[in-house]
Amino acid sequence: MITLISDWGTSDYYVAAVKGMIYKFHPQAQIVDITHQIQPFDSAEAAYILKNAAMSFPDGTIHIIGINTEESLKDMHIVAYYNKHYFIGTDDGIFSLIFDSEPDKIYELDIPLESSNHTFSSRDRFAKAAAHLSKGDPASELGPEKNDIKNKLLFKPVIIENSLKGMIIHIDNYQNLITNITKEEFKKFVSSSGFEISFRSQKYKVTELHDSYGDVRPGEIVALFTSNDILEISINKGKAASLLGINKTDPIVITSNTTNPSSIQA
């Protein structure tokens, strides 16, 4: 199975051209679109979505990453084998945002392009590599082996005095606000004490966690953990991002309050 994730949109020929090239080399391939609505050049957004979608697919799935695909001397085209999946894309740091550890194998793609124009590598190189792998041919035939991938560091939650400071890293289709604070980090910081979650320069505050959106009335703010154990801020039946005036990279602060214990339901 081959998946596609990109910032191409759906109004141009790009998606069809990549699929056509895959079928040209492997007519029996199975192709699944993850999304083509990534914000242009936003590697972090693509990494977040692919990281949370990839492991729902069977072992051996091949993922084509159509983000920032132009190759350079410092950003090579590679295929990485990680957790029994193949990932094909440009090594500009995006792989380090998807993987929790070093991949098992890394190969630099040494595949001739269809033309001297290097602007559509997903069609001219990635698609052929994916077709090669989907037929069961060895990854080692795609190019020389590499030792490591390029690292890109994202902002991590930090503890300053009695505050855990994070940020909004993703806004989904419902305009729910996804933070970079995990359930483990939250519980370790809060422990059995009470807490206060504040955002938009402390204009909005939440002092309770819930299990589902319906635990609060429509129009009310709700804080909960997503299915991948990430802290989310939402509005039941509403659009949190626009209604609260919050954007990606905006800060979120959790303050521990030992004098006001609160029950964590998640």
C-alpha cells in the first residue's frame, strides 16, 4: 500500500500525475490519500499528521511525503525504513519530526529523473521509488545507504517555576487547538494538585479536564486529551481557533495549584 501526503491541493494535476506514475510502474499498486491540504511548505504540520496516521496502516506501507521536495546538496532525497514502514521524501528535517527514534535503514535515492526539470520530484523520483518497493523489490537497489537523518528541533514544553509552558502546534478541520503537551507530561507536572490552563494571554482559563466534548454545554470551552494522548482545547459545537482568536504557535500555560485540588478524568 502507498500513501500520499502533500501541500498540492486538489485543483491541479499534481496528485493525478503522481498516481499515474506509480500505476505506470506498478499497475496493481494500492494508493491512499492521507491529505493534500497541508499548508504550503509546512513540514511540521505534515509531520504531525503523518506521524499520527501512518501506524494505522499495515506493516510494509510506503508513505510519499510531497512537502518541500526540491533536492539540494544539503537536503537529499531518501527512503527511510522505520517501524516496518517506508517513508520517502526530502531529508530537510521532516523525518526527525515523524520518528521517535533513528530509522532502521536509510537509503539515498539514486533514481534518474524523467526530465532535466527538478521541480516535481514526487512524480519523477518518489513515485518510481514507491512503485519499486510496492512490488517487493529491495530498498537497497534504490541507492547507497546513509547513516543518519537530519534533525529539526521543535519547541518542547518547558517548566518555569510552577508553570508548564507549551504551544499550539496544530489546528484541525473543526478548529480544535492541538497543543504540544502530552498526557504524560501533564500528569507528571500536575500530579495530584489542582491546575489552571490559560491561553490568549490569560484571557481564557480552564481548571478541569473532561473525557469528551459533550461533557460541557454547546459553546463552552473544553480541555481533554485526544486519542493520541495530546492536550486539546476545544469548544463544544464551536470553532475554538476563530472564536478565541488563537493561532498556531500561540502559547498555552498550565499552572499548578496545590491549594485547589482538581480531579483529572482523562
